[in-house]
Amino acid sequence: MMSSPPPPPPPQQQPDAPLPLPPLPVDIQVEILSGVGDAISVVRCAATCKAWRRLIQETSFLSHLHRRRGAGIFDHSSLLGFFFRDISQRLPRRRLYRRRPTRFLLLVPSQSRPSLPVVLPLSRFLTTSGDLEGFAPVASGTSGLVALCRFQGASRDPAAICVCNPLAGTSTFLPPLPLFVPEKILFLETSGSSFRLLAVMDDQQGGLLLRVFSSQTGDWDAPVTADLPDNMMVLVCSPAAVHCGAVYWICGTPALPHAVHAVAVRLAQAGASVSRIDLPPRAGVHRLTVASRAVRLANSAQGTLSLVLLDELVLSVWNLEDSSADRKRWSCCKAVYLMPMLPPIVFSCNKVELSIQGLCEKSGSLFLRVMGVGLFVLNLETKKLVKVCKDHFVKHLCPYVTDFASCLAAMKRF
């Protein structure tokens, strides 16, 4: 007699599935998202889902972030790196005069090689990079725009100028300027993808010749001449600052060719007006030919004109304040002692040579070069100094800052 098969085992009781969480109210989501402290993280949240993107792009949410930014809680911009002319490669003698490529250096170290800088080609950002061979970065705008320029072989040939938006991957080639070789190019203003670009050259008669390009009209305005009074001398190719619609240069006089004054050139429909501001006496020890290495004009976080002065191993920041109805004065608001921040190898040399290579106003970052050692980035707010690359690595440095409003404008609305 065959035995019956054993009874099947009793079915195991399945654990109860977790109940779905109810959706969070909109006001709770706003509080969570507004607690993010930097622009990059907020943009990443906006790219997560359509609901968060709609919420972040709302005017009420942007106003909330604007209030937090005014309180110093929200960082609306972030310095990702800088575009530069790569001069690190050794070329044969017959290729010494070939133009160096433009690249981008990330200020975030690589996970696989954290001790080396991350250098990216221009094609990583722009599909038209093949058309930009020989173009060097000359200016960057507050909305993440970058201006590239290529000067032709002959002086009578017009310079080729291109304005790029790395965030959107687009390039705009500007109309040529016949018989006009700009010595300085800078952004007057930027708003999203629209911009006004200023090209400046010396007219060889004690003045400056100015041309303005507007992306809204797609053409250059008529040339304007700004006459410099009191025999002022300006190195047009030196760094300039745009503040409250005026362009500021450091200048001197033939009798005293040092950084003793700042000249403000303000454009108007009728022409250009020029005014002069005296600099702090300590800035006057530097001659105009080398003043850009130690004296820089910029926009301060308080909305005033600022002066960055490098004196040996001490970096000071000065703000221009109204002391009376008709006079202005400079006040020192910050001093940074660089000796404790520099690596010990710097002081093994007989003489420490420091120079300012670039300034990023929106992120409060200053690029310092230590001769024979490398390029460093100093955050003026946190007073943190970080080495980013070797000494001979960079030429035509152009910082690139991500802007929160520009990132959101480049994203699709749903």
C-alpha cells in the first residue's frame, strides 16, 4: 500500500507592504527646497522631476531665495572654473607661433586623480568649437557668457569676436569691425542670453575709441571717442571694472606714471563723459606697466566700487565711500595675511613673488600666481587658499561662474 504524499506546507504570511506616504503639502516642499544653500544643488533639484521644476521656477519661490540671499544664507552663484589659453604643451620651434588652444579647468578635483587638475577641451561645452580654433577667452559676463576673440595676422584685418553660452552650448559670431582692432573687450551688461559688449582701442590722440555691440539689434553702435583730461594715461589692455554703467581703469599721468588715479568712462547717446577718482596712496607705488599684478578694481558685495591691493604678503580690500556731497574716500574693509596660507615650499626661495592673475567678483574669488610654484585661488570671504595648477599653465585666464537665474532660464518649463 502506497503512502500518501505529505501535505503541502502552509503558505507563509506575506509581510504587509508599506503604505504609500501622502504627498507633502506645497508649503512644506517650499521650505525643504529653500533650505538648500547653493545654486548648483537647487538646479539639481529642479532637474529631478517636473513638479519640483514648476515649483522652483515660480516667482514666489525665487522671491523667497532672493530674501535668503540678502541675508547671506543662499549662495546664488558658484565658481566652476575658468577658461584659459593652454601654454603647457612644448611645441617644436616651427610651431612656436601657432595659436594655443582654449581649454577649461575645473576647480573640482577628479575622483581618480584628485591631485591633478581636471582640464576639459572647448568641444565639451560647444558644438561649434571647430570654428573657434585660435580664439582666446577675453571676457566673462555675469550670466555665464564668455567672449572669445581671434586677432588676424595683419593689423588692418578685423578681429573675429564670438560670444558663447556654455550652459546652452550656443555661439554668436559678431559682425566684423573694419579698421578697428580692439585692445580690450568686456561686457557692459548681461541678462540671460542678451548682452551688450564693449570694444575699446586707443585712438593715439589722448583718448579712447569705443564701440558697443547689442545682441538685441545684432549690430555695433557708432564709434564714440572719450577724451582723457589732464594728460591722463591709461593702459587700455589692462583690467577694467564695470560699475553702475561706467567702465573704470587705473590710470596715471606722464609726470607720475603710477597707479595714482582711477578714470571712469560713462557712455551716453551724446558721447562719453570721463571723470577721475584718486586711489589710496599705497596703490601709487606701482607703475602702470605692472599695476595690474597688484592693483585691481571690482564691484564690492555692498554695491560700491572696490579696490584689491596686493602689498608684499598682505592683501587688502578697499571700498569707495561718499564722505561728503562732492568728495569720496577709500576705506580699508579687509586685510588678509597670506604668509600662514602659503605652502612651506614658497618660503624656500630667496624671494616670494606674488601677482594677481584674475578676479571673479560674483564668487569673491581671487587668482594669485606664486612665481615658480603655481596658481592659487583665494576666497576673500572664507580666506581659504587652494592651489589649482602649475606656474606655467595658464594664460588669458577667464573665470566662469554659474548663475542661478541663468540655469533656470535654460531649463524647459512644463
